[in-house]
Amino acid sequence: MTFGARNLAIVPAFNEEATVATVIGRIREARPDFDVLVVDDGSFDDTAALAEQAGARVVRHTYNLGIGGAVQSGFLYAREQGYDHVVQVDGDGQHEPADIGRLFAAMDEDPTVDVVCGSRFLSADMRYPAPISRRTGIHVFAKLLSMLVEGRVSDPTSGFRLYNRRAISLFARDYPHDFPEVEAVLMLHHHRLRMREVPVRMYARGGGASSLNAGKSAYYMVKVLLALFIGLARRRPVPGPGDTGHAVAS
Amino acid sequence: MDDRIQILSIIGAAGLLLVVLELVRRRALLERYALLWLFSALGLLVFAIWRDGLVVLADAVGIASPPNALFTLAFGAILVLLLHFSAAVSRLADRSKLLTQRVALMEEQLRRLRQQPDASESDDTTEQAEELDPVSMR
């Protein structure tokens, strides 16, 4: 991309003291051209202190907002500080910072692309060890989204994404709440922003606990499906900050 | 007809009215919500005093038994109220999210400014540009 572009890696982290420093170190090593911003989403452990020691900038939420709120804080930060690109790298070590180059290559190749999403299912090197139930769920969303956005989406739950300025400003204004990745794809489509996928590697979590356990997975499915269908009917353009389009009974 | 239940109803409805007024007086209840409860309490009081009111009401909407008219009405009103509160809570959650994000961003900025005390006078964005490494990997 343009010489001297300002790039920010957003690392959302909630009680990730076991892995956050390693993740930051790997990003800095692989991509010295990125500033690293850890969004500490109200952790009880030493996530924030360790992140700062590891050389990251740290934004701390006073209480846990959930992954959507955490990532949105990163977008707000990027927009306000004038960053050109944002990449999201999860704090649990699932994403491979060395693959950021692959995301960038796709954006360079086609400048009309606003978001490049790392997909674990396009890769011949299928190292992603997800349980079959999780994979089935992802494929259901993939099929549904592919129909809705009229284009192939293979890994709609991947958070490993590269965003340009247009996408940053859209998501700084409005980003879905609890399980944002799937719905965000639909938002991009509605706002005529273009997304592309490239194959990347993903790993099992390095430590800490996933925000999803077995019981929550079903809830996740239902909630995201609901969000998708409501998202279809939601009015455009996006509401301003503070107005999320909740029904108001009066 | 037994007067005791009527007296009890009147006392109950009047009590509710007084509690609401007292809460407003102590500023424990915003007027906007107080109004809802005031009307509910007033409605209850009206039907407690005006015995035939329920019969008239039931006839008007075609419900055979007056008590059922009361239950239907009360149930509907409570449903609307709850929905209203869910919406209000959602709005509050959304606003507190915005505040949390804003505070978090400001704290980060403040911390960075404090780390370089001489820079606190100058414009923050130029400060930013200087501290960044301009060399891109790409």
C-alpha cells in the first residue's frame, strides 16, 4: 500500500494474560509497520499491564462490553488517530500475524476491496482444529451469508480481517454487539463495501477461555440468525452513535 | 354487595398513588416514568370507586365477565410497560457502552500525554505523526 501508511493492529483481549504478550510480540516481530492497540475489555487479570510492558498501546474498558464493543473501541481509536488500515488479531493467539501480509496483498491487488478477511477454510493447509459441531455452525452461516450477499463467504466467523479507511469509519459508527463477525459481513454488503477472503492459518487457542462454550454455541446460532434477519430489515443508512435502531415502545 | 372489598381497593389504589407521588417528590422517579404510574394508579382508583365502571367497560369491548375485562386490560398494560422498559434498558446499555468507550479512549490519550510532559502543550496529532516510525515494511 502507500508508503508511510499508518497501520494499527487491534487486539481485543478479555482475561488473556497467558497469551497477550506473546501475541503482541509476534505482531511486532512480523509487522514492525503496525502500531499495536490492545483493547482490554474489563479484564480481572494482568492483561493490561502485560500488554503495556510488551509495548502495546492499551485502551481499558471499565467493565466488560463484549467482543463487539471492544473491537468497536479499536475502530474509534483508529478513526480518531487517522489510521489508514486496521487489522484485527485476537488476543488468544488463534491468528497468525505473519499472515497479515497475505491480507495486505489481496488489498493491494484490488484497491476496490474495503475488507480482506482471513479464511481458515480456503487454505490447503487445513490446520484449524475446530470440533465438527463448530464447523457445521460456521458452514450454515457461510451458506446463508453467501446467499444474502450474493458472493462466496467461506468463513464468516473469522475475526482476522484487514480494514481500510471506509470500513474503519463505518464500523466506528456502528458495529454489532455480541457476536459481531457474521453480521458485520452483512453490514458491509448493505453499505456497498466490498469484502474478499484469502486463505490463512489459524490455531487452537493458546490459553484462557473461549467466549464460546457448548451451551453458548446454540445461543450464538440463534442470536446471530436473528441478528441477520433483523439486519436485513434494518433501515439504512446506519444510525448515528447512540441510536442502534432498537424498537421503542411508546 | 360487600363493601369491604371496595374499601380495600380504594385504599390500595390511593396508597399506590401516594407512593408514586412520594417517589417523585424525593426525585427517585423521573417524571416521565412517574406519569405512567400516576395514570395507572388513577385508573385503578376510578374503577375502585365507580363499581359499575367495569361492567360498562366489559360491555363496551364484548367481554362477558367484568373481572376478565379487568385482567385483560391490566395484562395488556403491563405487557406494554415491560416492553417499554426493555427498550429503555437497551437504550441505557447502548449509552453506557458509548461512555465506556469514550472514557477508555480518553484515558489512553491522557496516559500518553503524561508520559511526555513537554508535549502536553502541543497539538496531539502532530505529536502522533512524529512518534510513529515512518518506515513501512511494504
